[in-house]
Amino acid sequence: MSVTVLTAPELLRLLARVTPHMSDDDTIPVLSAVHLEASNGCLYASATDRFTMAAARVAIVTEGEWAGPIPATETDSVMKWLRGEGKSAVRVTITADGDYFELVLASASDEMRVLCDKRSYGNPPNWRTLIRAQLDAEPELVPVTGFTTEFLARWQYADTVLIGWQSAPHRALVLMSDDASFIGVQMPVRTEQTRAELAAKWKNALSPLAYVDGQSYRLDVQWTDADGDPWEYTGRTRNGQPLMRLAGLEYAEVPLAELVAEHSPLLPAPAA
């Protein structure tokens, strides 16, 4: 029998950071669980539903190495029990007897037992391999990417601030806490739209505007006056008024309001 000792708040936080990433599909039990693993002086917790994956760790005092699950059906009860234990030390033991895992959480005054079927929960996804593949990926340009917002909301339980990157458009978003006690990945959503196409949909709304007599004029395009001459914004203002000039000329700047008053109608110049 292997024994691990840590405080109730430490184990509670460990579980709280990864439980949002469990699957809610009870037809795949191994994904509907948090998987614990004690090794190398740390207790690890991991969970995934194939769209996101999270792993957290905390330093522990341990005798021996062990691994075992907490089914999704039991995580709320376990976390409630841990909250009730305050700051108490908790001994975690696990036994694998026949077809079952038995996880025992014990404080000085109480204990809780979790029993689950090895056949359903005994072969979890290899979180080390899956996350390592994202860390080892050669960086590429990521001109545009997409993520499911429902899954993005899960990361708020990991930490206040997460540091992240994406190696390539088809690679997962990697998110890590500043102290490296948490790491997770989220798979992107593929899109056929280019960055230029997406940006164009907001170009008009984000363009600099000036107003004369209630009419708006974009300052990043040329305007033709009543004689067909093209005018452009100089990038300068006078008394709050944008200064315009005939395209290509560096002199004879005219305030936009004056240009409108004397040379209307102004029409957007045709695109080249």
C-alpha cells in the first residue's frame, strides 16, 4: 500500500483546477474522471474530454508511487469532504484489489472512501505524451486561429493569469501557470477564412472618422470632390480639424470642413 500526505486545501485546489476538463460523456468512463498519480515527489492530477486537457501538480510527502482515478460521479463529494476538513493534513492511500481501485482519504478525525472499476477507469490517456507533443512542436506562423468559447471558460479555474502560446494553426493552445504548477492544452477550431478576410469585415467600423455637419468621412481613404479631383488626409489636424490635400501634393492643406463646404459633394474614390 502506498501513502501520500498533503493538506486538504492542497488536494482541493489540485482537483478544482482539472475537474472542469473531465468529459460529461458517461459512456467513456475513463474520460469522466480525474486521474491522480504520485511520483517523483509530486502528486499529479489530470483530466481530459479530448477537446481540452489539464494537468496540475503539488509537492508531497509520499511513500511509494501509485496511480488511481476519482470518477466524475465522486469528485463533488470528495471536494465537499475536503472543504469540511479545513486545513487538516490528509493521508491518501490507494489499493488495487482484483477488479477495483479503492482510494481512501483520511484526516485525523474522518475518512472517505472511493471505489471504482479498473476495467472502466484503469487506462487513462497518457497526458505526458499528449502535452509533450505540443511543447516539442516547431513554431510556425499562426496567421489566424479559432477556439470554442465554451472550453475557454474552463481555464478560469486554473489560475488568475495563464501564460500561453500556439506553435502552429493546427496545434493546441498551450496554457501554463507562472509557477509551472499547472499546464493545459486546448485544441483549435479549423477555419477556411484568412486573416485578411476576417479583418476586412471590421475595417469600416475601425477606420478613423471625422464628422462635418453630421456626416462621417473616413480618413484612411481618398475622396473625390465635385470636379473629380482626389483628396487625402495628411495625418495632421488644425484646431481639431483634419487637414486634407490634393493627392500627391505636399502643400495647400485644407481643413475637412472647408473642403466639404466649397467642393461638395465628396465621394469615396474608387478602389485602385
